[in-house]
Amino acid sequence: MDLFLQYYNITLFLFLFAETFSKFAVTFEDLCSNPSLLTDPKLVVRINERYYNWQIAAPMLLSHVVFEKPLKKVTMVEKEERQNP
């Protein structure tokens, strides 16, 4: 498995510290019973110890799942800068 995909998790806690991330983790069962969790503005995705909102994380994850390679770093930096001016 790609190393990138080994280190991601999601949680529903907007203001968090690393130690609280696991406490609010979204499980597979949570997502199956309520897929609309992905539209929750409190959703945070942790990828390799960095934290992203869904608008930033979704293209990163989709690129890995569909194309089996990461987005170009410059693409992600530009997207992050637009999301967090």
C-alpha cells in the first residue's frame, strides 16, 4: 500500500490538538451510517500528521485512489493558499 494512504484519518472536531484527534475519529461504521458527515464543516482530515479541511483533502485522497499518485505539490500549495488567505 502507498505510504501516503497509510497515514490518514478523519475526525469531526474543528478545533483540535493531536491528542484529541483520535477521540473524535470518524469510523467506517460512522461513515456508512451517515455519509453526509463528509459535508460537515467540522470535518478534519489528517494526512501524514498535517490537518486539512475536506476541500483540501478530497482532491489529495481522490488522486491517490483513482490515479495512484499524489497531486503535484504546487497544486496543493496554491489550493491551500486560496482556502486560507
